[in-house]
Amino acid sequence: MRPEEYDTSRLVKVLETERILTLDRIAGALGKPSRITVFRKLAQVGGRASYSHGGRYQTLDRIAEYDQNGLWHFRGVHFSRQGTLLRTIVELVEQSPQGYFAAELQALLEVRVHNALAHLHEAQRLAREQLANQYLYVSATAGARQVETREDALRQAHQGGVTRIHIPDEVGDSMRWLLSVLNEQQRRLYLGLESIRLGHGGDTAIARITGVNVKTIAQGRRQLQARDVTPERIRKAGAGRPPVKRKRRDGPPG
């Protein structure tokens, strides 16, 4: 019996080691077949394309560490059980009890979502409702219930003494961009500083515009107010995973 052309065993072994690979590296591992063959072989082994970087990266579904939202972020590359960014956004919104603001989705997915949301709304795959100065994106079929739930949550927050602070869209965009280039401690402290600048209700306002958990923002604010900052470490001593030695530079594999 003739051995299978372009055996996938080496590809699987390399993916299990590297965890993500570009399509060019995958083609090399297979022996440089045609592009159609590359995608056919990936389908055979349960490959999954990234929803970021134009789908240029691939992993295996069985090694991806998806979170409760079906997302996996690895070395700055982003994957979803749903595959594409559009399908992922629709699934997240459909499953949400109160829909999503664009800033919340962007913080969750770690990529820009405005063009995708505009496309989904135009194609009537998502509905939207303006609340205050933002659009809330909701299910095309169950959106009324999601809007009502969100309005109740905002009303309760207001009744609890949380002042709704207006942050201009262009400021929010700049804040989200800056967050993407900061490390964990820097993000926490920066958001804590912005909260201090805004005063009462600042934690909630910053959380709303960036999508970052309000507890994280409050932690950064308290650290600044107590001068409890350790510049030498991204995390406090003992927190996070132990350091891993790397023989090559960090970042997505080529």
C-alpha cells in the first residue's frame, strides 16, 4: 500500500511543540504541498485558524486552552471555538444576558471590532440600541430582553450612587490603544490613575469604556493611593506562572 502523500504526523508533532504556526511553516512541515492541500490536511487534524492576524496562524482545537467564552489568547494571537471574528462576535452577543458595548467586546477579544460590528448590523445579524452615548449590540431576535436587562443594571448602578461619567469616544479609543502596549501591572496602574483623576464613580466609568473588570481598576487605584508599587515585577512576588526559559525571542512563531 502506498504511503499517504503529505503525512500529517510531523505537522501534528510540530504544532504540539510550538502550539501555533503560520501557514508557511505548516506548508513546510507537510513538504510544501499546494495551499488547498494544506487546508485539507489541517481539517483532517482539527486545525483552527486565528481570528486575528488575518487568519494567518493555525493551532489544533485539542491543544487550544479555550476559556469560558470559547477564546484562547497565545503570544498575542487570538483564537475562538467559533472560528472567525464575525461568528465569534455573534455568538458572544447571542449568549450574553445584556448584550455588549463595542468597548466591552474589544477588550474581551483584544482586536478592533468596530468594522465587524458595522458589518453585522448592516447584514441584520445583530441589532443595536443607543444607550447614553454608546450603541449596545444585542441579538437580532432576543434584543429587547437584553436591552431591558442592561437598562436595569445601569439603573441599579445609578441608584447605588455611581455617577455616570461621560468619556468622549476619541479618548476611549486612545485609552484602549495604550492598554494594548502596556504590561499587566502598567495597565492596572494606568487605569487606577485615570480613575483617581475622574473621582467618584471613576472605577465604573473606566470599566465601561475599556471593558476591564472594575475590581482590577480598583486594585490599581488602591495601589497608587497606598504607594504599593513594585517596579521590578509585573506581578507581585509569588503570583503568576514560573518563568520559562526561551532559546529564541518571544512573540508569535514565524
